[in-house]
Amino acid sequence: MGVTATPGAPPLQLTATMARNAPPTQGSSIDALVATLGTGRSHGCVTAAHRIPARPAVTAEYPASVPAWLRAVLAKRGITAPYQHQADAWAAVGAGRDVVVVTPTASGKTLCYNVPIVSMLGETGDGCALYLYPTKALSQDQCAELNELLGAAQLDEIASVYDGDTPVDVRRRVREAARAVLTNPDMLHASILPNHERWRRLFSTLRVVVVDEMHTYRGVFGSHVANILRRLQRICAHYGSSPRFVFTSATIANPGELAHSLTGRDAVVVQRNGAPTGEKQFLLWNPPIVDAEQRRRQSPSSAARTLAAKFMRAGHHAIVFTRSRREVEIVSRKLKEGFEARGERRLAQRTEGYRGGYLPDERRRIERGLRAGDVQGVVSTNALELGIDIGSLDVCVIAGYPGTIASTWQQAGRAGRRQTTSVAILVAGDDPVDQYLVNHPEYFFGATPEHARIDPDNLRILAEHLKCSVFELPMGGDEQFGGVSADDTQDVLAYLAEEARLLTFDGERWRWSAEGYPANTINIRDIHDENFVIIDTSREQAPTILGEIDFEAAHKTVHLNAIYTHSALFYEVHRLDYRERKAYVRRVEPEYFTQAIDQTRVFVLDRLDESDELPDHTSRADRGWGEVRVLTRFTGYKKIRFKTFENIGYGEIHLPDLEKHTTAYWATFPTSLLETIDADATAISGALHGVGRALHTVALVHLMCASHDLHVTLGSRPDAAPDATPYRVANGQSAADQASWIASEAEDASPIGAALLDDPTVYLYDNCPGGIGFSEKLFALHDPLLRGALELIEGCTCSDGCPSCVGPVDLVTPRGRATAIELLRAAVAAPPATRR
């Protein structure tokens, strides 16, 4: 086990002496529990422990921009001197600068913008502020905190939330009277900006715009938000205002750059954190192997549940982060059942699940319980990763790597009080990236946070928001949009007029000439407008709405006969009204849960580059990059027994396919290359599956992105005949089954030809519609990707395949790993490696 600590801190020794030598405090209780981890049946599970020592507060003098009356208000609330980063932020805002505050969770970032805004509201008679939060739950939470501060300052101005849940009569009062409006980018885009004349009072007196949780605005979503902020600044200029921007962010590598990309303006970066912190112990946990033959480990959700229960029984408050909504329900239910089985009913009652899809009132009830301490344990998706106030927690258990270093630290930061010890535990899954991190702790603890990248000038996104901007205000014949040059802006406008026939030019200005409301047709988060509503019909005379689920997830979760879990209770879908987006469920007590099986095909629409155009391409595997159509079909579902996780049956799913247009990079392994490999069709099928998995892992490291940002599938060469049967990957289907299924459909008598068909190709495609540039970067990294995949598989200590390299042996077949190595060696012309 590796034991590390921050500079100057003593190493953390995982022995019982921690409990004996420590004073009897909350910290010693944590230490005593940590000392028992990794012993007994869990011996060797702790691969590294990292101690972050406690740090005292670093305070500063109040800057002159904070008036005496507000200092007195803050003093009554226990704030006699601001933290260093708060004073730095207030001084910068007071000097009229845009500001980016980058400090950890629970460091008092909210006051960095609330104090200048309350000062402005008290000092001016008409100044207004606009707050943007990435989620509705966060805006509700922060509104209560702002109103509390306003009340302490005896100001009549009341902050108001304006979002999709705001009643119609309240919306009018917000427009007419509120001086601090809290909303989200979606409402600003689709409701406020297109109706700016109704908001004349706000826009003409807008002084400050707060953009909270800036790090969430990355990729396609962030590119949309940047264009929304361009439109906001344009409308403000129209009404004669020029607000300052205050951003807050979790730690990322490029906060100043991201802020500039979002607004086109330079910002002062404030990151001298002065908040005190208690000691934090960060453990990396690799669950024990439960199947030695298959080298399968205990699932991260099961291990996380065991760890959380251990700390909760000792009286500590814990949060468990899982990777999916289904895991939230399974883990929370298992926690409650475990407590009930031991007669710990009070603990069971104080355990809750929290995820998207719950109704607003239910989520707020859980949030209140966390703040009050009534809820002792909560299992959540990343919905609680952001800055919602959830009170003081002692322990954070992360079930599976969240996908980025920044998100991992953000989740870990949800536990910890300023004067006491806290624990964060990252529990690894079988995913190769998880395994790499827990077995290379020096990489995890030494890695810098990821960059947050956006491309606001992406032509498709830019054109969409230019339509909205012209709808909002006619655009001049020489006007530029944000950082886009006047010439480029006018070219796009001309296209929208001449080709799309949406605009007209009167000699001076471009004007909207089409019917409709352009903002309504632009989905900035790539989420379907129509969620599925889940209706509980257990009591036929009084059906109730359980919650909602997004369009894409509905295909996996609420298909006919699916087992749906809500608040640790089980329901079966007995009717699905696809057209009306309604799923009807009733209570059941099943012995299994359901798991959808899907198949994905990639169709190349347009090649953007070819491998023979770049001389630095040396491998024998061809490469390509282009625009693609991704088709996902849900063919059926498995029934998985709860206790043993064995497959006890199947069912069919009859739903429309999901379709997505995006960009992809692909690596093609020609049949001529495969014919040099001494293996049968089944082994080659398994090898291709393993190569795809290894390429995906290496690509994630190069791109520093989350696994859900980049998907992988297998298919035929892009220029294969349209009616050729592709090599398709079915979720959870073994390579042997795939090879058998493909051969049964093919007419080619050759075993290799039957199983591989038209030069098998590994596709790595951007999961965001339209693409965000990943595939172009991977195209340029073609040779390093192949070499990296080979090194990953050869460097693994397994014999026939495992989750850390090509995948479990039952998926890739016993010869799959060796064949994958042979295939990659042939592709990169590498000599055989010495086996370690």
C-alpha cells in the first residue's frame, strides 16, 4: 500500500496506534475506523492513503469597497474578517473588474459575489443582479441564503428564482419588482432573452452577472452558454448597461481562459484560498477479488455500501456517490435492508437516495434533512456534486471514478468540517481507468485538474445563436457577434438569409422573417424536451406521479416489463405510452432487476480526412475521421438476480431506435492484416473487442475526458457495401456469441470472412451531437493510440484477459488477449515483447 501526504505532513500510518495515540475527538473516531480498513477480509484493498493536513484560516482586511454598514451586518453573523480570497474578490469587483474565484468546496465562495451585490442593492436605488446556476435545485438553495443575508441587512429587496417551476403570477412579480433574479442558462436562453422588452427594467439597470459553478460549462453545453452570454451582453448594451461578471469554479487547469471564452473579456483569477480546513484522509480502495478464475472484483457500489454502513454505525454522516440512477436506488435500498436486518431501524429511516427524476418537493425534503442532520446517509448521483448546501458530512465514498480528476476532488470536498477530520474514499471499479488510478496513486494525487474546453465559434452552434440574436434585436450590416469577426458574422447571416430563408436584409439591418421562435428549437444541453412521466398505478383509484426520466434513459429504464426503482421501492412497468411520454408502473417485490441490451451501428456520412494524406502515419491499420450517424437499437433486456447477479432470463424490447449525428475517428484492420494472424474467427472477434476497449482507455487518458464523453463500437470499413452485415457489439454479449451470430447471417464461407466482414473497424465517436473535436485529435494520435493500446495489454499481469486491459475472459474468449496483442503488434510492426 502506498502512503503519501502533502508536503510537510507526517505520513498516515494505517495501524491501530492511530486510535490509541489520538485524543478522544471526532477526528480520533475517524482515525480509529480508518485504522481498521484494509484488514481481515479486506486486506490489501487500501492501495494508497493521502493525508491533507488541517489548515488555519488566512484572513485579510476589508477592502474599501465594502461599506461600514455591511461590515457590521457581517460581524453580527460571525464574520469579523474576510478570508483572503473573499477580500481579493471584493476588491476586484469594487474596482470594476470581472472576477473568477477558484477555491475548494465549502470555502465561502458564495460571499465573494453576495457581498458586492448586497452592497450594490443597498447603495443604489435601481441596480440589479442576475445569477446563473447550472441547475434549478442550486438556484433554489442559493436564493434562500441570499434572502437570509438581505434580511440581516434589513433590505426590502427580495431575491427571486425564475425557472421552469415558477408559477405564472410569480413570474410577473419577478419581472416587475425583483432586483436579484436567480435563474439558469436554459431559462435565460429560451424565456428571458427572447422576451427582453418585458425585462427592460432588469437589463437597463443590470450591474452584476454571477455565473456559478463555471467548470460545468464545458464542451457543447459550455459553447452554447458562451453564445447565450454574447446575446446577453448585446441586449444589455442595447439598454445602456454593461454588467461585471463574477464567476465561481471548482479547481480546473484554465479558469481564466474559460472565463474569457465564455464572455470574450479578461477576468482577475482569485485562487489564494484563505478558508480553514480540517484534516482530510483520502484513500484509494480496490475491492477484493471475488472470482479468482475470472479475476472479478466486488462491485464498487457493493464495496461503497459496506464502507458507508461502517462509518454510519459509528455515528458519522456519510454521502455515497454512484455513477447511475439505478445504482442510487440499489445502494440505498441495500443500505436500508442491511440496517433493518440488524435491528438498526433508526439508521434505515435516516438513509435516503437522491437523484434526478425525483419531484422537486421530494428533493428539497432530502436537502433540508441533510442540512438539519436528520438524514445521516445519502446515496446520490453527481446531482449533489455541485454547491447545494447539504450540511456537514464526515465521510464521502465515491463508487467508481467519476471520469475526471476535478470531479473526484469536487465530490470528495462534500465531506469535511472546518475543524474536524474527514475521510474520502475512491472505490475502484473493474473499468481499466479505475484500475490504473488505484494502482498508480502517484498519478492520481499528482495529476493536475483537467482543462475545461469550449468552442463558442463552432459554426453550427454559432449559426443557431445568431438566429436567436437577430430575433431578439435586428443586427447591423457591419456588426460582429462576440469575438467573431464582422466578416464572418455577416457571412453566416447571409447564409441564414439566402439558403435557410430565415432572415431578410433591408440595406442596413438583418431582420428575422420566418415564423416561429428560434430559441425553442435549440436544445443547449442535448436533452429531449419531453421527458417521460412515471405514474404509479398501484392504487387504481388514486394514481400518483412518481417522477420523470429523460428521453434517452427511458429506453433503458422504463420499457415494458422493466423493473423501475424509486426511493428504494420496486415497480414494474406494465404500460408504456410512447407517444404521450408516460410510463405506468405498479409496486412489486421482484427477486431480480432488469438490464437493457443494446446494439450500436455507425454509418459514415462524410469523410473529413484520410490516412494517406498524412505522411506521419506508419501503422498497417488504416485511419479515418468524419461525420457519422450513430444508430442505437434496444433489442431486449436481461433479468439479473439481486443476490447472485446471475442472469435468470430475457425479454424483448420494442421501441424506436435512437439516432445521433456526430463525428468519429476510426481504425480499420484490413482483412489482409487479419489473415496473417494465427487464430480462428472467435479469437479474432474477442481480440477486436479487446482492442476497442484498450483504444478507448488510452484515448481517455490522452483527451483527459470522461468515459461517457467518448463511446466505442465495432463495425465494417466505412466504404463497405450498404447491405454488408457489420460487426456489431451487443452490450453484455460474449465474443463467441457475437462471432456465432454474425457467421449465421453471413454468406461468406471463410471463417474469418464470416466473422469479420469488410475489414473490421473500431469507431471512437464523440457522444455529443455534432462533435466537440475529440475525433479530430484522435485521428492525429492514430499511431500513439495503437502503441499505447499494445503497451496497456502487454503490461497487464493477467494471463487471458481482465477488466484492466481487454476485458474479462468470458467476453473476449480465452485466446482473445493473446490474439489482441498479436494483432496490435502486426498493426504497428512491433517485435514481440518480453513477458513480465
